[in-house]
Amino acid sequence: MALPETDLARIKKWCDSIWPKHMWDQAKVEADVAPTHVTIVEVRPDWMGGPVPTRFPIARLRYTKTTGQWAIYWRDRNLKFHEYQHKRPSKNVQSLLDYIRESKDPIFFG
């Protein structure tokens, strides 16, 4: 299943806006796209100075083609994702992105 291209572009633009471009060598946010979802990850240099950066999943946006809706998922300490109950699924992916950024819920940017 293909995810809506306009929504993918919106998600990637949102990721690019989290950290100022001049700081991307220290931290940035990226979108890892899969067939049914997009995982939003924070990317930072390896803390030991290694060549591979660390990638910490912040949230997952899962798309349901039959309803045309996106839902937010959060990641637990065992690396499993669960549907986020404080924000209902929406056809407007931007409203979910805005919620992740502005909600002050430490489960995302804690």
C-alpha cells in the first residue's frame, strides 16, 4: 500500500523544521517510511564518537487506507509501539504532527 505523497512531503517538511539546519550535525529529526507507517526518529552522533549515528524513535504515524486516517503511536521501553489514546486518528496528518510537537507530552520529546 502506498502512503499519500502529499502527506509524506508534509511529514518530511515537519521533521526538517524541528531542529535548525545549522544544528543538524548535532541533532535532527527524520522520517523512516514503511509501507503502512512512518516512524519519526531523532538522529544524533554516536556518543562514543563512532561513525554510526544513534536513531531514537519518537513516534509512529500509521496510515489506514480504508479510512484515509492517520493515527499516532508511541514507543514503550521494550521498543514496542502502542496507539496513543490522547489524540484521535485524523485524515489531517498535519494536525497530528502539530499535536506531537505542541502537546508537551514527554512521551514524544521527553
